[in-house]
Amino acid sequence: MKIGGVYQLPVARDRAYSMLQDPAILARCIPGCGGLNRTAGNEYNMQMKLALASISGLFEGKVRITEQNPPESFRLAVEGKGKIGFMKGDGLLRLVDKDGGTEVSYVGDVQVGGTIAAVGQRLLDTTAKMMIKRFFDQLAECAGQ
């Protein structure tokens, strides 16, 4: 499944980039995330609770930040698995100055399998967009603190 979109953050690009690299901020902003623990360089173990329709479960996974080009772009890779299936995603985030803040655009791919894949493409697409919006809304809130 392809994902993409644009979100405006009310902070300067350097600050937005820094926030998007901070594991404590990411853990606070990723919906359902129980924490990020550094395992090496820019790689973290993650626990995440996912609820999709009537299906929910705990995932164990990894988050990797690569191809860093501060403060313009980086690649974020996430993978996880649990009793209800697996998910794997990879996306490129680009940051540009816009209207006194930072515009973050993202494009990527998400793959799911197992029980969670059985809920259907339409519901997966809607849920992915909702989770991304929640992430950026929470990030904007963190930026205001």
C-alpha cells in the first residue's frame, strides 16, 4: 500500500528535523507506542499496541532512521510483528520552510500480513492515514511546549 501526504508544523525546519530524530519525542507521538530503546546508532526496538476494527494486539518491532540529510530529509523504516500479523513500512520524509513553519511531506510503502491484512485494503488505508495524522498532531503539540 502506498502512503503519502503533507503536514505543516509550527516550528522552524531545524527544530522540526531535530524533533523527528528524537526517540523520546517519537515514542510520545507514535500512536500506541510503548517506548523506543536504542539498540545501535539510529536503530531502536519498539513496542506498539495496534487496534484495527475489532482486531488488536501488541507488536514488537524496530525503527530505523537512515539517509539523513539534515535538515532536509531522512528515511524512516518501521517493522513489527505480533500474534495478529506483521507490518513493515518505509518512507522518505522531506522538510521545507513554509509560512513561518515547516512543511513535512512523506511518501512510502506499507505492507501488512496475517489477521490484520484480512480487514481489507480500504480500512487499512483509512487507519494508516488516521495514525499518521495523530502522529503529526501530537508532534505539533510537543513543538508548542
